[in-house]
Amino acid sequence: MNSPQNVSTKKVTVTGAAGQISYSLLWRIANGEVFGTDTPVELKLLEIPQALGGAEGVAMELLDSAFPLLRNITITADANEAFDGANAAFLVGAKPRGKGEERADLLANNGKIFGPQGKAINDNAADDIRVLVVGNPANTNALIASAAAPDVPASRFNAMMRLDHNRAISQLATKLGRGSAEFNNIVVWGNHSTTQFPDITYATVGGEKVTDLVDHDWYVEDFIPRVANRGAEIIEVRGKSSAASAASSAIDHMRDWVQGTEAWSSAAIPSTGAYGIPEGIFVGLPTVSCNGEWEIVEGLEISDFQRARIDANAQELQAEREAVRDLL
């Protein structure tokens, strides 16, 4: 193993750095959970001017944690400075969904944040930049950011479906009394919204097909809506949006993207037309990570039951794209 002194430092930009998601996210980045425990990191914290004080407090706590891998922290309200030389970026900063808030409100409130950030990434980031959009509506925000970065391959922009993927595993593990690591080949198709389709068609646990172990009515009437509406359920109970679980899932996504994994994951990536999904949208698909790139799991048979739900997501994402057409 190389010592940290002999490994290039990775620059990681986190937007919305004073927020609750970042408060859980930053410690795990600094602890080496994305690039590995032999790779030093430099953190670049982007915030709006009125929240810079909060970001400074976060930076103080990070420094007080004395992480061996943490080399430097930059705090700024300037996107060009924040993304300068960035190897990875977590676009977290967004207006959180409030109780009872409609998705159209999220599009209106958050859409214009991501165009300028995409341009700053285009103009300043490192050639190997990987961008994970966490702030909702994540799929369409990723589309906006990517459109503003024409010199960066679209595949370098992702939207986070890993939280939905992890929620699906958790619900199955609870239902069947099994460990979360025992489940394979789960996918959440589509949009990080209530139309999303957590799919157990191909899933196994301990070598058994999950569809043989659960009742179909439970799957359709309980599991699918429970996963899709979990964020709203947490807001109802906690009074705030998911934070720690979102941060944990963001770490899972970026770690697997960087380090690779043969296990299926759900990632919202630019559609290539696979599985009849129109190009030009960012959509959750079954993926594996190889050599730093997400690859779509190909050749899966799609039933009429699946088709209807996948198509509903594609239609919603196309409608969102039309709603922000002026930003693309």
C-alpha cells in the first residue's frame, strides 16, 4: 500500500456545505471512504454568502477531528474557486423539500442553481471530474448541470438513486429478516420521485428469488409505494428531509463509481436508449461500475408490469426536461 505522502491529493467540492446532509457527508469524505484510506483529500466548501459562517464552523470541526488524510479546506461563495481542480463534486446545495411541497416548486426553486455550477465545473474542474447531484429534483438538476458543461462528458454527471436503492434493500431486509448485504440484483428505475420503480424482478437473497419469498400484493401495494414515499414519511415523522441517510448513500455511490463494483447498483445516468427509455434524460438504471465508469446491466427481460412503470418515469422526466428547457 502506498503511503499518503506518495499519492496525489484528490480535491473534493461539496456545495451546500453548511447544511445537514453535508454535515454527515464531509466527515466520511475526510476519513477516506470515497477514494480509500491511502489517498489524501482537499475539501472545497461552496456556500451562499449568508451561510459562509456556518461553513466556517463546519471547517473548524473538521480540522478539530484531526483526520490524517485531510490536507486543506477552502471555504468560498465563488463557484469558480470551489470547482477549481476538483476531481469529485457532490452538488448537495438546494432548497430542501418542505412538508407538502409539490415537485413543480422544487423545479422552480432549484433549477437555476445548477446551470452556473455546471459552467463553473466546465471551466475549472479537473479532467477526471465526477459529479454527483444530490439536491432535488436530482435527475433534472443533473441534466441542467451537464448541459452547462459541454466540454465534460455527460457520463461524468450522475443523479443519486442510491438512497432509493438502499431504502429498497432495507425494506426487504426488514420484511424477510435477512441482512442487507445478502441481497443482490435490486434496481430502482427512473426518477428520484414518487413515480420511481423499485424492482425486485431479478433480486435474490441467499440464492433464492425474492419474488418467491414475498407476496405480490405486498410488493405492489406496500413495498413499492413505501420506498417511493420514504422521503415524505421521514419529513412527516422527523419534520425535516432525510440527511444522514442521504449522505451515507452519496458516499456509497461515489465510492463505487471511483473504486468499482460488480454488484448491481441504481444510478441515474444519461439515457442511451437502453430498455426503450428515450435519450436526453438522466434516469435510474441497473448498473455496475468498471474502470471508473457506470455500465448498464444489459439483456434483462422486461414484463408488461415493469414496462408500464418504467414508461411512467420516462414520461415524467421528459416533462421535467420540458419545464426547464430554457435552462438547457
